[in-house]
Amino acid sequence: MRNATLTSALVLALLAATGACAASTEADFKAAYAAAEIANKEAGSLRNQWTTTAAMLTASKKAADAGDFDKAVAAAKEAEALAKASIFQATSEKTRWRDMEIR
């Protein structure tokens, strides 16, 4: 769990550091949102969707509906990072539980 938290924090920090300087467009939002949805669906197929991912997707959609595409893209990228972190958690814990088993 600690590694997953550290990984997600690192991903979020990298996203913040590499944020786009130019104003985002509706096309940027649609691409970022689609990538986040794909990652979230993959997390769902692993039965490990995080509620924070869904909240960020909702925030992204609301910002886009309001016309704030910079905020919408940032939220969609954060949602994608959260979804990827949940995928990492699910796949790593699939085998790590054996290490915790009492023998």
C-alpha cells in the first residue's frame, strides 16, 4: 500500500511539473478525458477502481462544461494518474499477499 501511495504521489508530481504552458482546447480535453476513462475501465476490470478517480473525472467534466479546458485537462490527467496508480496497486498486490502469508 505504501509503494502505491508513493507511486501515485510521484505520478501526480510529474504531471504538475510537466503541465502545458499553452491554453488547453476542447480537443485536448477530449483526448485527456478519453485516456482517463480507458485507464479507469482497466482498473474496473481488475476490480480496483478508486473513488477519487471517479471524483476527478466528474470534476473534469464539470470544468469542461463550464468552458474551463485548462482545469478540465488537468483534472482528467490527474484522474488518469490515479487510475494508473490503482492498476499498479491491483497488479502488485496480486502476488504480494503471498509474502504476507503466515507460514
